[in-house]
Amino acid sequence: MTNISVGKNGEEIAKTHLEKMGYKILETNKRFSRMCEIDIIALDKDTLVFVEVKTRKTNICGHPLEAITRTKYNHIKQGVFLYLQENNQYKKYRIDAISVLLKPEIKIEHLRNI
């Protein structure tokens, strides 16, 4: 598996996880610039949720969420603000992070309101 296919696989797992929890998926892989892409944009009741998904085959090189650096978080925030400018009907929003470990078994961790 390449890094791209691992990431896409993790995003599909995260999307399924969110749908099972009652989220409505609005968009995936929304690109705002070369530096900013939001993996999943979903609706949780009346709250718009921007989800960053980090996937790893194993945790040998660290936990997937460790890859969300301050710089990465700031890029996500830029995308959030751009999206809200285009879609100003949403009054409540938050940023979530989901980690997906693929081996030895699939493990999902969902952090709300990072």
C-alpha cells in the first residue's frame, strides 16, 4: 500500500464511522489551496464539523494524531474560515480529528473540538 492509498483507506473508514454516528457527510477532500485541504466536512445535528483524518498502518512511528502540527492546524483553520465565508448559513462549527490505525486491527479514535 502506498501512503496515498493508506490515507484514502483511512478517510473511507472515518467517513463510515461518522455516518454510523449520525453525521451527514457534505463534502470530502475539499481543497482551498495547495496548502489547505479539509478531509471531511460533515453535519452533526446543527453543527458543521471539519474533520482531519490521519491514518497509519501501525503506530511504530508514533500515533497518527501526532502528525497534526501547529502549522497543519493553522492551515485547517484557514480552510474553515474560507468555507464559512462561502456557506454563511452555518452558525455553529468545530474541528475534529480522527486517527485510524490499520494493523494489527483497525482502531479509530475520534477527538472532538480540537
